[in-house]
Amino acid sequence: MYLVTGGAGFIGSNLVAALSASGHDIVVSDKLDESNQPNLEKLGQLENVPPEELLQWLDKASQKPEAIFHMGAISSTVERNVDLIMRNNYLLSLRLWEWATVHQIPFVYASSAATYGGGERGFDDSNDPDVLQRLKPLNPYGWSKLIFDRAAVQMAAAATAPPQWAGLRFFNVYGPNEYHKGGQRSVVPQFWQQIRENSKARLFKSHDADYPDGGQLRDFVHVSDTVSVMQWLLETPQVSGIFNLGTGQARSFDDLAAAIFTTLKIPRDVEYIPMPNNVRNQYQYFTEARIDRLRAAGYDKPFTSLEDGVRSYVGDYLESNDQYV
């Protein structure tokens, strides 16, 4: 049996589906409501433990999980309630780490590329405390993830760690089951909706001379690849540490829009709009995961190309599930 916190969320529900398809029993811990519950409906009856009861449930459960996948978090990059973020993203993570250490249970948790801030210091997923100390996130969400990454590395160095642990710094993940995230969805369904309604995509103008309008770059990674890496970790118990999880290849928003137009067989029509002032000062023009450490650890599967990922997501999912978007 595996425990997946945030199991009704975007990445969590895709992981639950994959683990269930492999024949594993799953316990979910999430706040279920009408927005995220459809993510789990096709998977049958799953036990759900409310997050506020999770630690007590773990202590009392007759069957301990074989591994914990901690995907649950306050994931909004615009949330400014620092106390709420720290309770959910740091303190709960710390309690689960401590429980997994005592009971010798593998522990995989969601970190984030938001730990890199504006990217001026690069995207090196080194576990060196000095490297971690130099990172400067742009928002409380990013800080909460970085603070726990630092704590994880320190605890592992002090031999106070689960038998296997991994913090995965997700880059720009897109794919099925993100409809409930509203304004925090990836840009794929947002562009798709614009194109369906107006036959046109609206992209931000660039305010950096090094990048053309629509030429801002992101490492877009399909959610199926994030699940593949987590399943691989289960099969590779000797691997621990913090790892970037992206494709290792930055692509432009223009490329992304073009892939959607191609999938929909609609002529390309892009309008470049001014970037809001409240976004401009914190805007990242370039993100790209360095995946050398993940490759060196033994993960050798290819990542889904942007064109193939968009074709699958838009063509096979969004076009037949538009009531969710």
C-alpha cells in the first residue's frame, strides 16, 4: 500500500492512477471537494484521510505504507499567507519526514523549480548546502519549498533520514487533471481555450531585449514524465537526493502556441499583449532543468517532446473534456 498526499490534485491524481493500474493499493490524503473529486472518480473507491488527521492515522494504521509520496501543498505562487504556507508546506513535510525516518519508509516529496527564483543563479540541483544557501525564491511558496529542501539535506547528512528520500523540483508541468487549478493551471489549457473561443492566442510581450515577444522560455514537462520518474524511484531504492524534474530543454511560448494550433488544425494567429506591471518585476524569462544528476542516478527514459505532449493533452483529453476547463 502506498500513501499519496495531495492525491486528488494534478500530479498526485496522475500518480495514483498509475500506481493503481500497476495493482497497488492506494490511500489518498487530500481535501476533497467538487472541483478535484472528478480526478479520482474513475479509480473506484479509494480511502481518503483528511490532511488534518493524517499523522494520527499513520500512528494508528494497522498496515503501514510501503512508501509515502508527499504531493500535497499550498501550490499557489500568489498566496501571501506565510503562516498558512509554512504550516502546510514545511511543518507537515517535516512531521512526515520524521515519521518515515522512524518507521524506515521511503519518502518522495514535491519540491519546485520556484526554489530557483528568477534563475539568475542557474538551475543547478546540487545538494551542496552552499549552493542551496545561494538560491533566492521570488514568493513565499518558493521559499517554503527551499527551506524544506535545505532541511532535508541537513537531516540526511546527519543520518536522520528515511531509507530512501527524494525531493523533486518540478518545472512547468502540464497535462490531464489540472482543470481544478483555475488561474494556476498550466498555460496549455489557457491557450487552448483562447484559441477555441477566438481562433487566437494571447502571449505576453517581452520587456527584455534578449527575448522577442513570445520568445520567453520554459521547461515544459508532461505530467506522465513526472509519474514515470516517481515510479522509477520505487524501483531504485538506492537513489536519494534532490533532483530537477524537467525535460532539460527550454521551449518558447511561441512554440507551445504553435503546437496547439497544429493540433487543432487552425492557422497560427498570435496577439502579443503587455505584461502586467505586478508581474513584470518578478517575471522569469528562462527556465531549464539541469537533469545531469537524474541521468547520472540512472533514469534513462526519454522525455515527452512538447509537440507530442501537447498533441496528446489537447487532442486526446481537452477536446473531449472541455466541460472541465
